[in-house]
Amino acid sequence: VQRQRSRTFGFYKFASGIRGAMVARLTPDQK
């Protein structure tokens, strides 16, 4: 269970990073 949970967390973190990068690109002034 712990391994699957960690895997999901990693995916969520990865998706969040992509999302953050896109937002940062759209709003470079907000950084």
C-alpha cells in the first residue's frame, strides 16, 4: 500500500510541476 501511495504522490507532484511551469510561462511576472 505504501509503495502505491508513494507512486501516486510522485505522479501528483510531477503533474503539479508541469502545471506550475505552464502557469509560470503564462504569467512570467508572477514568478
